[in-house]
Amino acid sequence: MDRESLADVVQSLPDAVVVVDRMGGVRWSNGAATRLLGRPPEELAGTNVVDLVHPDDVELARVAFTGVRRRVVGNPLELRLRDEERGKLVEVVAADLVGAGAVGDLVLVLRDLTERRRRQVAGAEVERFRNLIRNAASVILLVRPTGEVEAASAAVTRVLGHEPDLVESRPLAELVVERDRPVLAAALRRALEAPEHSHGPATVELSMQRGDSRDTVDFELSIVNLVDDPTVGGLVVSGQDISQLRAAQTALDGTATLDPLTDLPNRTALCHRLERCLDDPKTAVIFLDLDGFKPINDRLGTEVGDQLLRLLGDRLRQSVRRADFVARYGGDEFVVVARTEHDRDLEKLSQRLVRAIEHPTDLAVGAIRLSASVGLARPYPQDTPETILARADTAMYTAKIHSEGLSQVVTG
């Protein structure tokens, strides 16, 4: 093969090829060398090859280039390029062709190892991170952006009764009770949409399954977005069992979260409930105000009015589904928190509640019949319990000024 044909072959190689003279001066380089070193052939020509090496690796390079003359082909050697050459790591193989054939010089073949070594190091770091998670004393899960568990700590067995090996590769949602899965999905979505470390972890309270039984555990999950961290590449979910905390809180709160007149949850309990479910877009707030209650209360007395509120509160509680939440907001106002798939289902529930109020209530003074004004609201992004209640209240007030409340007393 003549010199020109040989040059064409070498130009097409994916590895960098650099030809240097006995003193190390560059005489020729191929296109791959230009891409690796960032210099065109005319700029490389005459440069001493040792000047391309990182200062800390220069002596190693000198020894290797000298030693190749005793072997014809030297051993592969890993060297760093200079900082101005972007600090790349390369594997160099040298061949002594001085006085041989068409080349007659020292030939260096350089292969870029930078990305391969970075992946190797990252892979080792990732495995170490996963081992740290698996051996953590608390419940920690590494969750892929798609929702599957990639690694789980041994505490998952102690706290939740799941074998870590069986948890891994399963969707995290399968560990959560069905009614709370939308809340989890919203929290995961919120964590993924937030820039890394921007607003701290996304936290959520929910109930998790204990093993394959029907038992559940109240849990608080904290979700940190480390998807862009090459060592992690996912969401780190840490959890703690808050069952005892909730039980203690319930015991301490006692009547503090109950309305003393109707025994329904009060406004404080209502806000706590809304804090847990505002991430679910299927949550709905139904705000009810009794039309004409004040005249009855003024005319027949607060004792009759209180009795009427107790009976209507109990009737509302019996008119909703088990998972729905009925609270006395204050005065003659009640709020129902429900989860409905479609707006038509929400309207049906609202109508059922209105009919429950409109049904005559028999008291010692006679049968009393009231109507109700209703306002509906669905959660917006960034809603708080106070803002969604305010919107439902506004919707109720709008309905009230466009309707005529019915208040009727029939004496026996």
C-alpha cells in the first residue's frame, strides 16, 4: 500500500492517530486527532507531543515513549491531556516504526476514555448509593421518575411487612391504600415538576398497606427530586410511621376538633382534612347555608334553633357516602368534602344534600322546612384550605342572592 492510500485509511479511523519524530515533534495527525485534541493538523504540526499531556503525567509519558523503542509496540497507557484540552483521559498505544516502511516514525494511537471512565465511576457511585439505601435503618425508597421502586431499605420489612426484593420494580402506588393513590400521584408529580432542591421535599400523609394483610399504617412521606443527580437518577422517598402520633394527637385534641352542638367535625378539623386532599383534583368542596334559619331562630328561640341544627347535621351525615366528610363550618353553615369522578356526580350529591335539608323536620313546635343555598369548588394549583373554602363560600353567596329561601313553620 502506498503512502497516500495508507493516509486515507488512517484518516477514516475513529481513534486519533498522531505521527511524531524521534524527538516527539508532531509530523502528521488524522481527523479524529483534531476532534480529540481540539487543534487542526497545521496547528499540531511541530508541537512536541509531551506538551499535550497533563503536567502531572509528563514524566510517565516520557518513560513510556522511551520504552516503546525497546518493544516496537508499547503497553497501553492511560494519560490525562492538558486542562486546555478539556482535561480528557485517553488511552495511548505507541508503535515504533522509525525506519520502517512508508511511515518511518513513532506512531501514537489515542482513544478517548473520558465518558467510559465517567460511566464506570458513576456506576460505582450509584451502586454504593443503592447499598446505603438498602441498609438504612429507616424506610427509604429510591423511586424512578415513572413511579417504580428501584431500591428499598430493609426497614420496609420491619415497618410495613414487605420483603425489599419483592418491593423493588413494583409501582410505589401498590404499597399505598387505593383511596390515597391519587394523593401520592399528585405529590410525585409535584416533586418532579419542582426544580431540584428549590422548595424542599414534597410531603404527603397517607395510609400504606402492611404486607398482604388488610392492615394499614399511617405514614408521612417526604419526596426529594434527585433525578438530575447522576448518582441517584430518581426520587428519594423517606417515610415515617405516624400512626402513634395520630393516635396521640386525636387523644389530645379530643373535642377540640368537634363541634360541641352537632358532634360533627368543626372548622379546624375541616381544614386538616382539606390539607390532606387538596392535591387530588377530584376533591370537591360543597358549601351549604341554611336559607331562612335566622328568622326561625329569632322567632322560636335558640333552643329550637340548636335542636334543628343537630337534626339537620345528622341528616347530612346520613346522606353522604362513608368516605365523604361533613363538618359544621359555623352558625347555620355546613361543608361537605367529597371525591367525585365527574361534575355530574358532584351535582347529584349536592342535590341529595339539598333534599335532605328541605325535608320537613318535626319538632315539638311543629314541622319546620328549610331550603339551602349551595356553592361548589374544586381545588386549583397552590390552593390552601382557606382559599378553596373562600371560593366555595362565594359561589354559595352568589347562589343565595339569585334564589328565594323557603322557611315555613306548620303548627300542630
